Amino acid sequence: MLNCRSILSTTGIFSKAILAAAFLSLPSFAQVVGVPTVTTATQGIALSQLLSAGDAGQTPISTPLTVRMGLLIQNKSALDQYIKNITTPGNPLYGQSLTPEQFKAAYAPSDAQVQQVVNFLQGAGFSNIQVEPNNLIISADGTIATASAAFNTGFESYNQFGNVVFGNTAAPQIPASLGSIVGAVLGLNTIGAMKPMIAVPAAPNYLVSYSPKDFLQIYDGTAAKPASKVSIAIMAEGDLTQVVADLRTAEKMFGTTQVPYKVVQVGLASTDTSGMDEFDMDTQYSSGMAGTVKMLYIYDATSLTDSDLALEFSRFVTDDKAQAASASLGECEVFPYIDGSMLVDDETFAEAAAQGQTFFASSGDTGSFCPAGPAGANGVPAGVPLVQYPAASQYVIGVGGTTLLTNTVAQTQYGSTYMYNTETSWYAGGGGISQFEASGFWQQPAFLPSAEADSKAVPDVSYVADPESGANVVVSGTAEGVGGTSLSSPMMLGTWARVLQANPKVGFAGPALYSLYDGTSATNLTPYYPKAGFHDIILGANGLYPTTIGFDLNTGLGTPDIDQLVLALSQR
């Protein structure tokens, strides 16, 4: 995590230029003699930019690594226009979508361009070169020595948060002939990594925890049909043996439908189980809110580093088997901007939208600030007012958090029945204005101030996140109370599956969700949701931003009224 606090001490919103000047003071380096070179979106990393880090010396040259060359989409403006056409009712292309093969033919680098990059990697001494089906990522194995010579950069190791990590000290150089083909070089550091957005209550005296069926009752989801024709996906990592066992236990415990699942290994298998509670919640509450699914795909990455997750996100899109996915993961948006993974992932998410897929992501659990440590605490620490990525991505639906209040309408020997009362924004729910990502055309009805209208606002929507009003999640065979926006995102995924069950033509969620919002009144004198579908959350704050009538930077459009949302979008 970058040392945002030491560089930026005010609480204002900073321009990209100011952030670049603060973060990207990089050392100069010699050009490769006789070979013209250019740099990519990937920048160098210095010790002064890292939080709580100490220099551990040069990285041993025998250290293995996998580089991932992120290739550039061709004719991005035409792709953006296509996405607008297929998501606009009345347009002749409305409801259509591309297949992965059609996307590759229309917008991906050509096979000849890919071969140029492959030739470069082979000539540099890399091995096991693999090209993703969409021609946007090329992976290759090597060592620090191989990468240092190929990209003309040094590597330094650091002690950070009890781990030894490394990073490239200069912006990698590539041959100028590849400058219009390669957009970023990933895998040159192990510093950039996402983390789960999970929160636990102040055990054992938390207020209440709910099951999937409770949430369906509370959020008015009893009429919408279960998503039997819709497949969904979860982004996960590590050894998931216990996660799938817990899913079966939870289905029996909560009386939800047993869903078919498939674990899709992406990269090398890992024995890590540190994210088990996160992926338990993701699987149990996405499928639980959906009622059932055609298939639950669980994509399993090697690690949570930016590079490994870029490959995982890409595989979800190129497989094109699930119509929607959720990643209850994130990191401060400045690091993926620096290491280039923001560019690579944004292209992946744009392809997903063109294929009619939707990617949901948690907005974070540290309010209007980036985390100030290795794992942001429940609360609003004194960090920098930036937002979390990938929730900040233009073609991702960021899901924020609320505190849920209910009325108990019945109690029996089998449990309680709850009714929706009200919600406030969760004080730790992530939200704000991205300093690196542009807003999509669909966000314009949100009527943001003109100075911010071209920047992505986070979150787009919200769901319950406060662990004091969170979920019962089966972890290692036992139910425990858990919350965070890690709960909000899979709940929204399950809800969206019901929308797609009713109207498969809706496709990418962004334009559809915002079509229900009427933000034309700056004076708040007209209804903001003439077609219903959302609870407008108007109380609370997350640090810098108060919760207001209409769209706000705590809860976005609000939380779903499931049946009303499905009904409104089934008529779209």
C-alpha cells in the first residue's frame, strides 16, 4: 500500500496531475543502445511510496516471476459506442451482445500483433508463453534477471507488514515497435494486491444476523422468480475445499436450494485458506439471494496480486459462461494506476459489458478514505480520500454498504420473521469520487456537480454491510455473524441474477440501474425514483460525504427493493 498519508495530508479531492506528481517521481534510466524504446502505463516503485516498509536490498536475480503483457484494445471509442447502443432501449442493437470470438475479431489486437509480442518475450528468454483467448493478455515465465534485462529496470525487495515483497524500481521499457500494441507490463511487483472487504461484529453482543431467506423477505424479494436459467461467478483464491463444504452446510442450515457449482482454477493452485470466510460469504449469499442458479462458477486465482487477479478477471470474461460476477475485493485505486493493472482490468471489464456481462465489486470498508494499513479496520481511518478499485472502474458496478433496521413481525420455534424498517448509510462504507476513472454515460442522470461529472462516482448501489446487522455465514462448519461490503456485493450479484431471469436482454447492469433514477431536479422537489426499484437512503455519513436525498457518495442509488427492481427492469 502506498504511503498516502506521508505525501497527502489534506482531506480535499486531488486531481490526477497532483497525484501523479506526488506518486510518480521516478528515477531516470539508460536507454538500450541502438533499440528505440517506449514506456507503458506501468510505472516504477520507490521505497518512499510504500507504507510501513523497509528496504531489504536488491531482489535475488534467481527469483521466479510471471510477467503479463497487457495488450491494447483497438478502436476503444467504437467499443464504447457499441456498449451504449446495446444498452439503450429503442436502439436497433438493444439487447444484443458480442461473443468472445466476435469481440476478438472486432476490437482485439491481431494475431500478427500478438506474435510480435511473443517474439519479443521469446527473444528475451521467457518461457511458457501463453496467450489469452481474447489476445489482451500474454503471460510468460522468467526470473528477475530475465525481466531486468528485458525491460531495463532494477528490482528491490522490501519488508512490509511482516512480508518480503519486491517491485521494479523504474518504468519498464519495451521496443518502440510494440508501443501501439502493449499497454502495461504486469507481474513486476508483489506489492500490489487486493484484500477482502470483510467486517466482523463486536462479538458476542452484536445486534442481529440474518440468513439469505431473511434478506429476501426484508428486501421484498418473495415474488421475483429464482434465477434457474442464469449462471453467476465468484472471484476467489486459494484452497477452496472447505468453502464448497461450507456452502453445502449453509444450504441445509438456512433451507436454501442446493446449487450446482464448478471451481475454475486460474493459474497455479494455492494452499492458502486465509480468505475462507470471505469466499464462504460470497458463495452462500450470491446463490442464496438468487434462489437458485444454473451454475455457480468459482474462479480460483493463484494469489490476490494485481497480476494474478487480472488473469482471473480475464478468464471469467473469455469463458463467457456466467452472466454476472462478484469480487468482494479491492485496494486503493492509486496502486493499480501505477502498476498498470487498472488499464488491463478496465479493458477486461469493457469486454464484459459488450458481451452482456456485469461485474460487481465491493466499495470498501474504510469510508471515504483508502485504508491506512494492511487491512483497513472497521471504521474510517485517517487515510487519503481516494476510492477502492475495482469498484472505481467505469464498467464495474461498485456496491456500498448500509446499516439495516428491521421489525420482528413473528417469532416461532423455527426463528423470527423480519420486515424492512429503514436503513442508514454504514459509517465505514466506501465511497467517493475516483481520481483516475471516468464515469460512464449512464451515471450522468445522477446529477453530480459539474466539476465531478466526468469522474466515476462510487458506489453505484448498496446493500446491508454493517456487521451489527449482517449475515449468518457458515465458516468451517459453524455459523457466525459477518458483514462488510464483502456481503453487499454478492447479495447484489444474486439480486441481479433474478433480474436477468425475468429479462435476459438487460445485459450490462449500469445503464439499466441508472435508467430508474430521475436526477433532473437539483432542488429535490420531484421523486428521484419514478419507476421504483430502490430504497433511497438519506441518513448517515462515511467521513467526508453526507448521505443525502437522491444519489450520494455513500450509498449511490440506494438499496434494492427486489421485486420492484425486477418488475421495473422486466419492462425495459
